[in-house]
Amino acid sequence: MVQDTNFVITQRVFSMLSGILFGALLGVGFLVTPTLFNVLDDKQVAGMIAGEIFKNTSFFSLVVSVFLLIYANLLVKRELKHYRRIRWLLLSCICITLLGTFVVQPMMTELREFALSQGVPVMQSPQAKSFGRLHQLSSALFTIEVLIYALIFWTSTKFPQRNG
């Protein structure tokens, strides 16, 4: 009985951490960022601040996701089989975050910096269309990531007994 209690506690810690990550991404993406654009008159400044917030959030997400992946591996080794699916979901989120952070965001930054070096905001430059497409891709990747983290959190809150 003590062993089963330890497994439930271990799973609750995993759920808590995945819930914190899901909540942080949800708050940043769907509360903080829209608020920035609604409150600040200069959309260029709002975008630059949002970009920095997303970059920091991405690094937070990567650190917590790698930890959760290691944790999920431990739970699978302890015969909690439903964490096998969670591992794949975490791995997909890590890949999405890496793609967004190290491919899409730098491309957006490069376009923005080039436009600023020409003396215009990116959305008023010839690069506006490319920047818009990258922004849509970035938003889609982020939304998919948030949805997957919701699924991870939801799945992790189910506490089956060990599959012996």
C-alpha cells in the first residue's frame, strides 16, 4: 500500500509540473501577449517585447519539458505504462519548441532588424509579407504546443495503478 501511495504522489508531482508549464504557456500566449498589443500604442515595441517574452518562455519550456521527459522515463520504468504516450507528446513539444526558438524566431528577428536598418518597421517594409507568414507559422506552432501540453496535463492527471 505504501508503494502505491508513492506512485500516486510521484504522478501528482508530474501533473503539477506539467500543469505549471501548461498554465505558463497559456498565460503568456493568450493573456500577456494580447495585453501588450492592446495597451502599447507602438506595435513594433509590443512585438519586440512579446518576442523577448516568447524567447524566455521557450527556454523555460525546454528546461521543464526535458525534466518531464526524464521523469516520464522513470515512471515508465516503474511500470506506469500510460507515460509512454506522454513521453512521445513531450518529445514532440520539445521539437516544436526547438523549431520555433532556433529557426522561426531568428528568421523573424532577422527580417525585423533588416527593416529597422532601412528605417522602417517590419510591417511597413517589403519584408512584411514574409514576416507575416513566419508570424503565422510561429503562432500555429505555439498553439499546437499549448494544445499538446493540455493533453499531457490531462493525461497525467489519470492515476492508474501500476500495470504489473
